Amino acid sequence: MCQFVKNSLLLIIALLLSSSLSSQKVFSTSKSYQADIKVFIVNQGYQADLKVFKVSREYEIKGNEGLWFFVNQEYKSEKKILFVDYQYQADLKVYFVDYKYQAGWKNSAKKYLLY
């Protein structure tokens, strides 16, 4: 019985960690030294590494799929981003879409940036 409880607790902890590690709660900072990644907004979807949809409620986040929930406090975020003015400064190029189903990765090689 004790081993079962121990294994169950480990499973629960692993599930909680895996969901929080890929969640998309972001904080937009104006200071480059605070940023985890630098983001450039492109004009067309085909130019983007990631198509992003801004969700209005935190529970709408689903892993690392381009559904971003912007938080007002830095400590509530999983990633701190800095929007840059020039493409060459960016780690990630994003395009904001109008509908949730349009969100997703175009360049999956950069997925690691948001884990």
C-alpha cells in the first residue's frame, strides 16, 4: 500500500510539472535583461516560426501550441518576452492570428524556446 501511494504521488507531481513546463503564460517586459526570449512580430503568417492566438482566460491554454495568455505580473508567467523592433534581434518570429484554430508552430525546431 505504501509503495502504491508513493508511485501515485510521483505520477501526480510529474503530470503537474509537465503541464506547467509547456504552458504559455507570458509576461511582456521592456527590459532585455529580464527576457527569456526576444520576439519579433511579422506581417504575414508564412514568415512566422509560430502563429499565436491570444486567449482571454488562463484555462484555455493547451501546452506549447501557440495559445498565449498574457499576465500582468512577472511572477505569474512561465516565460518573459521582449518584443524587438528588428527581425535580426529576435529568437522567435510570431504572427498573431484571429482564430484559435489557426495557432501553431510553423518551425517546430524552435519549440524548445517555450518549454
